[in-house]
Amino acid sequence: MKFIRSLYIRNNFFYALLLLATIFLLSFFIQALFLVATILFWLFIAVCLWDIVFLYAGKSKVMIRRNYPEKLSNGDENELKLELISNYPRKVGARVLEEFPVELQFRETDFSVMLKSREVKTITYVIRPTTRGTYQFGRCHVLVHHFGFFERKFTGADPLDIACYPSFIQMRKYQLLATTDRLVEMGIKRIRKVGATLEFDHIREYVRGDEYRHLNWKATAKHKKLLVNQYQEEKSQPIYALIDTGRVMRMPFRGLTLLDYAINSTLVLANAAILKQDRAGMLTFSKTVSNHVTAEKRNNQMRLISDKLYGIQTDFEESEFGGLYAFCNKHVNKRSLLMLYTNFETLDALSRQMPYLRMLSKRHIVVAVVFKNTELIDMAKERGKRVIDVYNQIIAQKFVYEKHLVIQELNRQGIQTIYTAPEHLTVNAINKYLEIKARGLL
């Protein structure tokens, strides 16, 4: 029974049968073809028997091993590898059938390779998950064929669960560029420091080019030579990511919701802040505030933030900014940079929340992230050919114009904004953070 379950008939078998039947049919009209058909028939039987014997003889088999990462990066291309090892004495063909998670929606996907004896073959493929959570891979099967009439199935790797976390690939990429001072290559702007948010470091002797306003006149009079105060950039400033998990963050772009873009950006921004010796924290809010992580720069802070971001669950309800203000007023005591990931589509939606944003901006630096609706922008630029196209174009232009009014109103109220396409959110968020640090606004 096990033999029958592992044996599969390929299409070549039926093509050969069809050819033999055609030759036998023609032999009724051309008698000389009967002998040819008979010889081909017995040759076909012999080849089939040899094909089966070769596939099942001895200890010949094909082993398969998964070389998969421990976790997947959401929204990024993750490289996965399968390794095949053949113990057959001759070259064989193989088809690999991986049971992919249902979330990936991979259908009729198989990998065909040729395996030499004792050869280790590596199959590399790429997947792009778009939802956080656990991805369940089933079993991995290999169908081996020799002459091409039959296949023998080997079942290798056992079922495997891999967790999909927020985009740690982007985090590592920006971390490497930051440590090597190559952020400009990724679009991170170099910003000249013009602020004066500095902490005293030490007193040193004056050299040509030092600022006169930093002269320490008391120390100069005591030592009878010019001495200046040496300052360093203020560090350990709290940076909070406030992630809106309400219905406005449900809109998808390229398979990812705005919420997932915000989560990926939060992970990268928190890592950049800790690299800059600042304290990183986060919270999510909708009906209530949850997933609060106090701003710190401990060794396990990034792991704590990553685990919180991974576990974010939401019903995409209406967000309550009043509760957010009350929570921040109680738990965020020191002046902080609040990176607010939300989305205001209309002036009416903004006007309902503006009193709370103004109160937050009195004590903190609030940066509101507003997403560009790139599909609406493209629709507004299209030239309509039908009446319905012109109507859709006018509606799209109205929404695009109102989004610009939202940005103007936020700026008028003294609230800094990031107006960005979802795929450029990470770069623009880091740019804004570096700009605020350079200008000494904190």
C-alpha cells in the first residue's frame, strides 16, 4: 500500500499509450505496422518496469532539508532555501512541492531541478509576507523521475511555523548605514545643526574659530588665559511612537495596511533613536491606549518594542484622541518627541481632534504623519475619456486638495507634519527625527 501511495504516473505515460494505440489503429489499414506496434508495446512495458525498479531499488532516495530563517520580515523580500541530496546512482529529475502558508496564496508553485548522484542542490526563492503573525508551512514533497513515465514521492521536511515580525530587515539596513555614516545613500538628509540644545561637557583653552559666546570669563580671569566651555549634544531624550490602530489605518497599499507601514517605521525609528543615545518608547491607541513601552535605552529595549509591535491586534474602530491626551499627560512627564502615526483624510476629521493635538503640542514636540493616497493622486492626473472618468477625476482632485488643506492647518497650529507616500515613510520619519535633533527643538 505504501508503494502504491508513493507512485505517480506522469503525462508521458499517457502520451506513449496514445501513440501505441494510434499505431495499432493504423495497423488495421497498413498490415506492416502491426509488427512495429507489437515491438514498441513490449519495449514500452520493459521501460516502464525498469523505470519502477530503478526508482524503488535498494536504498536510493532523495533527502530534502529546509534552510529557512527563524522569523520573517513583514513587507520585505525574505530569501528561503531548500537543499536536496540525491542517493541515486544516476542523474534524476525532481519536482519539489512545498506546502506554502495560506496567507501567501501561492498556487501551482513547484520547482524543477536535475540531481546528479550525491549532489547537493540548493533551491532559492523569495517570499514577501504582508501580514504579521505565524506562517504555517506544511510538509515538503519531492517527486523523482528517471525515464519520465513514473514518479516516486518522498516526503521530507516536517510542518514548520515561522513568525512574521515587523520589518527587521529595514532596521538592520538603516542601522548599518547609520553606524558607517552612509545614511545619505538611502535618502537621509544631512542637516546642519543650528540649535543650542547642548549639555556642558568640560572647559578647555580657546582656539581660533571658537564662538565668543562660549567664553568662560570667570575661568579666564582665574587662569589669566582665554578658556571656553565645551558642550555636547543633549542625549537621552525620550522619543515616542504613537500608533493609531483605528479604522483610518486600515487602508492597504501594495498589500500592506497603513498600520503595518507605521509599525515597520516605528521599529526602525526606535533603533535609530537608541543608536543616537536617545530613549525610545511606543504606545498604540484606538478606543483605549495599549501596548505602552516606556522610553528607555536599555539593552533589551529593542526586543521589548519588537515583541509589542508583533503582537498588535486591532478591530480598526474609531480612535479616541482624548484618551490619548489623558494618558500622555499622566505617563509622559518629560518633554518628548511624539511621532503620531495617523491619517486625516478631511478637515472635519482633523477639526474633531485638533484641540487634543494642540494640548499635546504645548508640552511636547508633536509630529503628525499624514499619508499620501498615491492611487488618488494618480487618478487625479489621468485624462478622462468618458463622463464617469471625468467625474472620478474631479472627486479625486477634491480629496487631494483637501489633504493639502489638512497639512496647512496642522502647520498653522504649530504641529509639524510628515506628508509621505506609505513606502517612503521610514526614510521621511528618520529625516524628521534628525532635523528636530539638529535644530535643538527638544
